[in-house]
Amino acid sequence: MPHLVNRTDTRTDTGLISQVSPKATLKHPSQIKRERQWPDYERCLLEAPRSSTGDSPDRSLADYFFCKMAAQHGWSVEETEQKLLEVSEKARERARCGDEGYAHVTALNAAAEGRRRGRGG
């Protein structure tokens, strides 16, 4: 576990030892906010169960898992909806066919599931 050593030394004026402020703190790596990253959509596709026809991944479930992981990484529903339209062929196809709510509902439902799971439900 990281710790902070506080030294008071007369050699600080020589530049050999830098003085550490008594108020300085060092955070544990788990406390440092990491840069948010998008989940790997291709991995979601690879790990998705097969579709009902069995010849390809179930893209609806891949989309859902992508959105759920995005929510767990701190992305908002709106950000996730937009990203899903970028990465998912199915989401783009549904939007082209007039079902513009597909990406929003998928992101919304996945985020809600993540919140329920987070509360132990």
C-alpha cells in the first residue's frame, strides 16, 4: 500500500532532499480517477450468445452488454446512445429504418440494470 514519508532534514537547502509538505497525501491507486474508456464492442460481439438462427452473434445482446459496460465505466445514457450508433451495425440499421429509439432504450435499460445490480438487486 502506498505511503508518504515525511522528512524534515537540514540538507533540503542543498537540493539533495526535497521537503515534503506535512499536508501532502498519496492516494491508493483505487482512489485515482482513471480516464473513462469505452468497452470493446468487438469483444461484446465475440462473447455474445448465438442468434436464434445460430449463424451469427445475437447483436441485440451484444448492444445491451456494450451499453451495460459503458454505464459501469461512468458513461451517461446519452453518451452511450451516441456511441452505440457509431459502433453497432444493428443500431444504425434500426435508426435508418425509423426506429430511432432502439439505441436510447438499449442504453437506458442497460444503465438501469447496472444500477439495480449495484444495489444488490
